[in-house]
Amino acid sequence: MASVSRVLNGLPATGEMVERVQRAVEELGYVPDARARSLKVGRTFQLTLAVADVGNPVYVTMMRAVEEVVSAAGYRLVVTTTGPDVVDEVALVRGMARGYADGLVISPLRVDDDLIKSIRECDVPVVVAGNVPASAGVDTVRANSPKGMLLAVEHLLATGRKRIAFVNGPVDTVPGTARAKGFADAMKASGLRAVAEVEAVDFTFAAGREAGVELLSGLDIGVRGSGAEARGGRPGAEARGGRLDAVIAANDLLAVGIMHELAARELVVPDDVAVIGMDDSELAEQCFPPLTSVNLGSAERGRRAAELLLARIDDDTRAPRRIVVQPTLSVRKSTP
Amino acid sequence: MASVSRVLNGLPATGEMVERVQRAVEELGYVPDARARSLKVGRTFQLTLAVADVGNPVYVTMMRAVEEVVSAAGYRLVVTTTGPDVVDEVALVRGMARGYADGLVISPLRVDDDLIKSIRECDVPVVVAGNVPASAGVDTVRANSPKGMLLAVEHLLATGRKRIAFVNGPVDTVPGTARAKGFADAMKASGLRAVAEVEAVDFTFAAGREAGVELLSGLDIGVRGSGAEARGGRPGAEARGGRLDAVIAANDLLAVGIMHELAARELVVPDDVAVIGMDDSELAEQCFPPLTSVNLGSAERGRRAAELLLARIDDDTRAPRRIVVQPTLSVRKSTP
């Protein structure tokens, strides 16, 4: 019967099983109406993942991980986009009361009291993949951006780069706030001062290119080859005045946008300027040169969030958990 | 009342409207249960887009376009992944009978009689973004791959490249079949014979790298610079024996995978080997050098599919439409 239910609910099953069930269903003329059924059993076998932008490859990594966990548990995952505005996030969470899914994982770009209130009042379990205050009393899985920033700065220092610029996304977002603080702390701990800081208008490739223009037009970065030559004797690094020798970007899309602006000025990555992204998305491996990137554990965060959601569906009385996933650095060819 | 309904259904509305409605709802203690309501009115205000792989950037372009059209009409779009197997596509379509969405746009990688049967019998309107026979009697929007292939081959010929290899995805898929035939026809029309043809195991970046290894290990492609030198006098092109001077890939992910294998062998794009992708996805712009790519109109196909779905929801008696979107070529720096 479990198999029959899986087939009728459009969930993964073997080809043979699907055929047998479908033959039986046709003979009996039976089609379940889940809207009616879910009124009784309260289950839709569908879970929702809400992300700010399906086009950001960091969410693709997270989606794949969430899907793996929930489909193994017999659920279908559907993904929806909230966009960057908190009002749309709140509308989505309130809309969950309609009962089209048994639970929600939301990765909000912006958080306010309304959002927290809507999550607490939501009829179905909600897990936040992001940072909300402990007082909210909800299950959360979040990254450790400050630690990630420290890994990036320490890697640059260890490879002789000290003239570091930082390109952040909007600082009024959850990741923007965390990464700004993380960068400031990491630079302080390393005894460095930023060569420049730019705030991009969004966490997108286009915003990265714009930020690259702003960053590079304001700095004496020399022309192709000069950086590499000047660095021939590594100790000379500090004597290069305003020259930039590394950029840390707040995500991979921003980093790749900046790499295009460096190339447009005939600056070679990493010889002239090293570049580090964050998220370690599929794009980091696909871009050229492949991008060194801080892995903030998006796959593990997805897995853990899915597990918390399943556990919460199973037992809504358990105490809220707050999980922090630790970062690692994926070193590729965009740093020396 | 339309606004109230939009807010309660979690659909886009102005911030002020959301606040007013939410205050009223709190005062009245009213929460609509859409499972109960949809039994009466038969509407969920939710539409589903089913794609083979959310990680393929071509679907991101399509998703954005579908979402724009359906959200303007007051629907929320949810996206779900079928994977590459037809049995999972069929299970999804049959699962739509559960009534969690008012309609479905499906972009199937593989099509068989079972899938067509499930679409015809589906309780909610289904539009296929892909190629199914006219006899199926369903609304379809499809690309013109053969015309796209012709644009790619003609562009290479016009820029002096005649020693062309083709890397396809699996030929037992809808796009794989269309692109294989399109490539053969375009080469024949141009009086050319392929230097090599490789079938990748999937339409992914990883499969592109594997196909690149297979392609390049089997060919005399010389070392960095030699190709460009030999081409100094363009007429010499045909005298280069087995040497490859261009690759057409069946999508952008495959093309970028191949570019990495070219780089690993110190072959410069486009000086030594020109590369053309298909789909003109966001990745084509992001990769380096930016990728010349056949735009198969994924955004327009998404828009048209969404419009067909809305029209079909409005009037289920209208005759099925079959729309073909024509391709264009986006020329970037991966071709001379």
C-alpha cells in the first residue's frame, strides 16, 4: 500500500511498480483527490523550498541537497522564488496556511519582525536557512560567514597578498551584514587595512561587473604584467602604494563579474590580482580560471535544514534547534 | 476583494495592502483553508513548472520568463525537478491530479507514449515546452534546433573555420535527437564533413569535461600557438589534416566543460579552437572568454508556454496550438 500511495502521489517508484499500480487504478477507475484527502489526513507529501533567486547557483547546490533528503523520505520538493524583498517573503509564509505543502524551508535575504511573526504563526513547520534571533524560537541552520572571511584573508596573507579590496552585496541583507562584519574582523585580526570597499546593488553577476568598474576606476592598479613583475621579489609587496593585489567578493557571482572587469583592463588573475568568491557554487568550478571560493556549506545546510523540517513534521513539540555549519576554503587557480 | 484574495493567497501585492489585509485578518481571526476552498472553486492560484535539472542555466532563463507572465496574472509559480527519466515525468503528470496546482508547464528531456497519455488524461491543463507529435493534441512551444545548428555552422564558415567537431548530449533525448539531425543537415548543406562527433553522457558541465577528454585525446590538435600560426594565411585551413579548429556543443554547460579541457592542453579559445554553445544561458555571458551561443529562445519559449497555459485555463475547449520559436546567434569572444 505504501507503494500504491507513492505512485498515486507522483513520488519516485520503480517502473514496474508504477505500471502495476496504474493498471489497477485504470481498472478501478480510482483517482485520489488530495485536496479532499489532505483535509482528513493533513498531508500533501509536498515540501516547499523558498529562495531569493533561483538564478543564483548557491541555491542550486542547496536545492539539490534538500531534494535528496526529502525525496528519500517520500516527499516531492517544489521550489519558489521570493525575490529580495521581505514583504514577499512574509506573503509566501502566510500563504502556506493554504495547505499546499506540509512544510517550508526558507532562505530569506532580509529578515524583519513581520517575517519572524509570520513564521511563528505558520500552520505548517518552517525551517529558516539563515540567521534569525534565538528569541524567534524557530529551527535554523546558518553559515559562519565571519569564520569564512577569516579563511579567505589568511589564505591571501599566506600567499603574499596584503592589498585586499572587498566587494560586498547590499549591507541591509542578512548575508551582507554578516560578511561586512566578518571582513572587518578578519582584516583587524590580521593587522591589515582594506585597500577599498565597494557595496554592490545586488548579489548578481551584473552587479558584480558594476562594482568592478567602481572598484577599478578608483585605484592605481597599473597595467597588465606590471603587478606580476613588481611582485618578482615578494617582499616588495607592501611598497606598491595604492595597488590592489587581491579582491574578496561576497559571493561567486560578484567575483565572476569582477573577473570580467579585470580582464577588460588586461589584468591577469591571479598574476596581477587574486580573486576569492564565497559560496563555492558550481560556477566557481565552471568559470575561468576556476575560482577559489569560501565554501559556506550550502549543501550541508540544505541537508540539515531538510532533516530539521522532517523531524519537526514528525514531532512539533521538540525544542527548536540552531545549527551552525562551519566553512572550508576551496582553493583553485584564481589565487596563487 | 481581489486584493484581499491576493494577499491571503500569498501573491504579490503592495506593502500597504498587505498590512491592511493582515490587520483585518487578525481582527477577524480568519485564515482561509485553500484545500477546502479549492474543492469548491477548483483554483489553487499556483502553477507548476517541471524541468529536468534546476542546475542547468537554460532552465533558469525559462523559469524567470514563466514566472514573469504567471505572477502578472496573479499566480505563484513553483518549480520542480523531474530528472532525466521519463518514468519520473509520467509520475509527476499523474500526480497533478492531486490538485495542488491549476496547471503545468513541463519541459521533458525524454518523451514516450506513456508521457503523452498522462498529459492527455491530466486533470489540469498541461503545456509542453518541447517536441511532442501533433497527434498528441496538446499545446506545445518548441525551439528550432536545426535552424540554430545552421546559424552556428554558417558563422564558423564565415570566420574561416571548417574543421568542426560536434559534442552532443545523449541522442535518446528530445534535444539530443533534434541537435544531431540539425548538425548533420547543416554540415551537409555547407558541404562539410565533421572532424569528430562525441556523445556526452548528459547535458552537464561534468559530462562536457569527459567529452572534451574523449574528443581531444583522439585528435591531432597540435600545441598552443601552432594553430593560430598555421592559420596566418587563412587559405591554409584545409591543409591542416586532422586538426580541429572549432567545436559546436549541444548546450552551454557542455561547451564550458570542453573549454576547460582545451585550456588544460594550453589551447587558446578562439585563437586555436573556436567554441560555440547552445541555449545562450547566463553562463555564456559569465564564462571566459564569453561564449558565442545559439539562442534557442528559452525566454520567449517560457513566455509563450505560460501564455498558452493561462489561455487553456481560461478556455479548455480551444484547439491545441503548436508554436515554434526561431533561434538567433549571440556572437561573443569564443569565436573569431
